[in-house]
Amino acid sequence: MTTVAHCLSAYLPITCTWIYSQLRHMTRHRSVVFSNGILNREQFPFDPVYSFTLLGSGRNNLNRVVRRLTEQHLPYFCKTMREEGVGLVHAHFGDEGYRWLWTLRDLQVPLVVTFYGFDVS
């Protein structure tokens, strides 16, 4: 079974219920979530969700600096994606797809980006 990593800026804004439906109803593939932050977890229970906010303040601050300087995510997410056996990355929104481009080149994992509205232009 292929593991699909769903990449979001935050898991999960209250207005993104369709993403939660995708995660819960995907049966042919296993889903994991990677995000920069966590919102509304009690309304949208799902595991596993990997977030920089769960790393602790020191590693989270280091991640912010590295992301701003290099536009790449820390090796933590690359390592975790390898451990989870991710075979495809689905970035929700165009800006999130752009953020993952360089990291995924290192992993050599295909990237699918879904544009939903504001990010189309």
C-alpha cells in the first residue's frame, strides 16, 4: 500500500473540511500529514500528523530560520517521510507545493499539488 503524505501549512483550518474528508476516506492508500502548525485537532482527529510545533521550541525556531534562508524543510521531515515509506506527496495549495519542491528533489518522491482558489493566480 502506497503512503501518501498530505502537506499543509496548518492542520487543519475549520474551512478545510474537504481535506479532512480526503484523509479519512482514502482507502486504497495510507495517509500521513505534514504541517507547519496544528489547529482544531479536537474537531479533526487524525493520526499520524507531523508538525514542527511538536518538535519543541528550539528545533521549531531552528526550522523557521532554515526555511527562511533556504526555502527547505529540515531533515526531520525527510527522515520521517522515509521512515513512513512515503511514495507520493500531495501538497494542498500552490504555495505549499512550492515550499516542498526542494525537499522532495532530495527525496526523489513525486509531488502532486492541488490548487483550490486564492493560489490559482
